Amino acid sequence: MDSAPVCVKFTGTNYSTWAFQFELFLKGKDLWGHIDGTDIAQTSNPDTSHDLKASPSWAVLDARIMSWLLGSVEPHIITNLRAHRSAQSMWNYLKKVYHQANDARRFQLEHAIAMFQHGSLSIQDYYSAFLTLWHEYTDLVTADVPVAALSTIQTFHETSRRDQFLMKLRPEYESIRSSLLNRSPVPSLDICFGMVYTRRSRPQSLPVAHPLSDPHMHQNQLVAAPPEPLVRRSPRVSIPPDRYGFSSGNSISALTAALSNFDIPTCYSHAVKHDCWRQAMQEDIAALEANHTWDIEPCPSTIVPLGCKWVYSVKVRSDGSLDRYKARLVALGNNQEYGVNYEETFAPVAKMTT
């Protein structure tokens, strides 16, 4: 019980933070009754109440609480507490004098939160400073709130704190901010910070330096590779490859004539009437599911899903005969929005299985 009650001393301007810590400390020691008077109020007999207050055990505990109070405030405040002879009297004096300035401090915090911006701070420093302002503001606002309404106010503050944190981020975080705000439900503040921090920690792609376009690269810095020894090679006849399997000069017209023999549908309602196209669509769906292309999830009411369409084609052999029917399910990319439906783009690459 001789340990320091609080880690933050009362300076005259941080009453809510200090009082919150000191109250928790006394309640943990089961001594809060010396402050709110419940130790005396538990006995209805005035004589018994007087005996309880005069008992050595009660007086020793109250003196110990007073010493904790004096040790947790700045020296210039101790002078004002010398006239008080009980822990309850000291506590009531501090509350009466310093708790009245909460309205002015609350206005200062509201203004500071409204003007606070990410600016040049790192994401960790911005998050820490932002929470410091909000925690002190929440302590002031909820100090006198009834317990029944406390959860509602805390929920409102959590939502407002999360939204302000996202809105005050620098423009470079616009994509991740839009992605988080368009989720249903929007994640909590700690999850949002974790995702923003993780995104910021990703290694950035390094630009490719082009020597000829580098203003610091001079022409005399380019060293030619030593010439390789000449090796006599046998003459080789170059034969251009055939295109589309047709060796004649009329390859394009022959291919067009071959494709014109097939009725290629332009919409699903036309293709679904034919067994060959239904089979092609079933094969494509099976391939997409085998590759785990998607996960089926319920669509939130606030999200508009992207559309898709079927694209049909035929594959012909070199002699112009039918090889197989092909159907591909593609998303309507013109409806996608950067930062909402996707965040990064990549150069197209070949599918390794083809």
C-alpha cells in the first residue's frame, strides 16, 4: 500500500486524467469510501458513526490517503491543502477549484482536434498525437455522464474518432481511405490504423534508370563491350512462319471465310439456346472454380456489384475446320473505380498453363 498511487502528477490543468487514475487506485485498495463518505454512511447510528471515524484503523487509513494525495500533486498546490484534515475534504476542495475549468479546456481540445492534421508527421506519430487529444477530450466529456448513457456516448465517440482519423490523412492515402470507408461495416479505428500502417510499410517499386535519359550520365561514361570473336557459321535458309496455319498469300481471306461459316453469338440469350455454347460456358465456369477465382459472399445493400458478360469465339484448325467452341466470362472493367474496386494495377503477363 506504500506504492505510488498514480504515475501522472496533478499540475492544475490535468484534473480529469489525474482524478481518473487516483479514483481507480483507491477503488482497487477498497478505500474509495473515505472519499465519497460511504464508510461513514454505512452505519446509521450517529454514536457508532462517531466511534468508527475516531477509531485508529480508520484514522490511519485516512491519513495514508491524504499522504497519497499530497504526493500526487505539484508543490504549489500542497500549500492550499494544508487547512484540510481529511482525505474527503482535500478531494472536494480540488474538485471544486479545478473541475470548474473543464468547459474551457474542453473548448480548447475541440478546437485542437478540429485543426489537427496529418501534415508532415509519420503515421505512427500522427496516430499517437491524435489519440492523446481524443483521450483527454473523452475524459472531460464523460466525467459526469450517468452510467446508463455512458456506452452510447462512447460508441458515438469511437465512430467520430475513426472517421476524423481517416479524413485527416494526407492525400497519398486516398485509395486506402476510400477502400476502408466503402466497407460495410467500416472497421474500427485500431484496425484502420493497422491497415494504413501496413500499406505504408510495403516496399515501393524502384524506378528503372535509363542511361540515355539520365541528365547525370554522359556519353563518355558509356563503355562499349569488347567485341566477340567471329565464328564461321554455315549459311542458314530463313523461312518465315505460317500465320494461322495458311501458307498461301490469301491467309487472311481464308481465315475470314472459315470463321464466317460459324454463327458466333453476341449475347447470353442467343448462346444459351445451343448445346455447344452451353457446354463451352460450363467448361469455363468449371475452370474458374477449379482455380478458386472467386469467393461467394453476401453483397451489402450499400455496395453496387460489378457487372460481367460472356464473350464467345471459335477455334479453327489449319484447314479451316472447327476445333472447339470457346466462352469466357469477363468483368466489365469500365465500371471499376480506382481505390474502390482495385488499388494497384499490374502489367499483363502470360498465363503459365497456356
